[in-house]
Amino acid sequence: MMKDMAKCKQLAIYHLPGPIKGSNGFTRIDERTVSLELDAGKAFTAMAKLADDPARVRQILEAGGTRGGKPDLESPAVRKTLMKDILGVEEPIFVTFAVEAKPVFDYAAEVKKASAKPDPAFWVNAGILPKTLAAAPKPFDTAVFRVAGVKRDLKSFFGPRIEVNATMAPPEGSTVIPLRAELFTAQAPDGSYLAFDQGPRVYTIGGGKPLAAGAVQGFTLGVKSDPATTKIGRLTGVMTVATCKSVQVVDAGEIDMKEGAKGAKYGLRVVTIKTRGQGANTMREVTIDTDKVPGLGAIKFYDHTGKEVLSMGEVPQKKTERSSMAMGQSGPLPEKATVKVTMYEDYQEVDVPFDLKDIEVPAAEAKQP
């Protein structure tokens, strides 16, 4: 999985309405066009480089890379260092241009019109808004969704947001493994669409573990904070859950903890074992692979004392390759490990729709003079 992520690249091309005056971090294509490429491989290399250099980490922390006395990876000092290694230039990243173009229509008026009466066909054709929420299969048509709380978080990592905390109570007597919640639409009481915050619309939940009997699953949805928004008329989306007839932990025998080693069952094999850095900055990554085995869930490794030393995944997944990354002084791996896997009988994933309505939002705090 980490290998695939490291190959990911995102290229954005910007066509500007005037000749470029200056830029930093962008690649100039012509006098009115620039591009910006984000390379996940460079990002991983930058983080590994930082982990391998304790003196550099200390220097960054002393320059303000802490919060409350602890290292803060979101601090400007850390971000500045990583951005230089990823893009090759120091912040700020910008492009300036001379404005020559003029709008051929009243842009502000059109935006206001579109916000007041959005065209549902546009959202449907764009794949953002489903025409209708599909009915939940039985017995999940009796699942109950409720709003548990609402707050404004103006300092959120995802920008100013209205945070809606909700719960899902599954049907009685069902085995449910919550996987993720996806927000489809957010609407004001008059039916106009509210903007999402800068966070993801798909949230991983539950940790891949079955809900205990009588328990509910909590999840959080985010909408961009606007002082004018005092009520949310409707939030729609789906929660994806897994079901199965039974869950069984199977002893898969021993395996040598070295690259190329093969286990006794399920085609289990150790692909790579990599370690970078030193001391508290050590990062160890172990990648394994298996045959395509229906219902194969968590894969856990134990030393001779029965202590768990590695854990990969919880529920069945489409890809057979898995990775486990450990940060800090986690200790050496044992020469041999006992492998135990979780097998799910008749594992299925189900989308359960939710439709939360008439959500009161706390008023925005007035700015201090």
C-alpha cells in the first residue's frame, strides 16, 4: 500500500487571465499558464529525511515547531522545512499576474443566483448529488440515526467549520462492523446548498471492530462555518457497514521475520522490512502479501511470549498487500513469529443511508473590539 501511495502524483494546471509577473514553486508553461505538481514520493522522502536527522529535528523544534511543549507536525516551522524538500523552494508558494481580462457577465450576481437556486441537475451530472437516497436493505432499514451534538470550530485543521456529531444505532440482534461515513449533501432550511469544509467527505470510523451489543456508532460531519448559518435543514449521506455470519481467529503457524520468508497458510509472505532513522525518530515499515482469500481480515504477529509485535488491518480488503508502520523505539522484531488471522464468514459491505434534518447551530461568537 505504501509503495502505491508513493507513486501518486497530482498535477494542477492554472490558466491565468493575464501575463505572469512572478512565481515561486510553480512551473511556468507559457506567459499565462503555470502548473504545480504534488509528488507523494517526494513527501515520503522528505519525512524520512527529517526522521533520519535528529539534529535537524531539534533545530526545527527550537525554531517554534512545538505546541504545548510537544512536537507539532502542523507548525509553520515543520511545514516550511517539508515544503522546501518537496517543492524545492521555500514558502511562500505563489504566482502573480497582470489582470487584463474582464468578465463578460456580472459574476457576483450569477454566484448569488446559483447559491439561492442551485440547479440539481448540475450536481447530479457532476456525481456529487444523488437523485435519491437508495433504500437500505433489510434489516438495516430499521437503523436509527440521531444528532448527538453540534458546535462551531473556527480553528479546525479543516478551516472554520460547523461540526455535527451524530450516532447510528444498528438493528437489534445484528452483527455490525462500522467502516466509514460519507456526506453527500448539506442544505439550508430553504433548500439552498451549504458549502463543505476543507476536510474529507468520507470519514473512516469504528476501527474495523464489531459494535458491542446495545452500542451506537458515533461519527462526525463537517460543513463550512458561516455566521449566517444558524440552522442546517438537511444532511444526507451513507454509512458503510460490514456484516458477517461469524468471526473466527485462526492460528496460521510460524513464519521467519525476514524478507522473502513464507508462511504455512494463505500464501502469506514477507515482502520487505525497512528501518529508517534512530532513537525516538526510528520508523520501521513491514510489508506482507497473501493469496486472494475471501473473508481474510486482521493479520497479527506474536513473539514466543505471546506479545503482539505487528498488526495489519481489521476487516477484509480488496488488495492482498498490506503494510504496518511503527514510529519510535518499538524494539527489534523476533526471528520467528506466530501468525493469527481473523476470518469472516459471508462478509458483506452495506450502504445505510442517513437523512438528518432541522439541526440547530450555535451562533458564531462576536469578534472582540
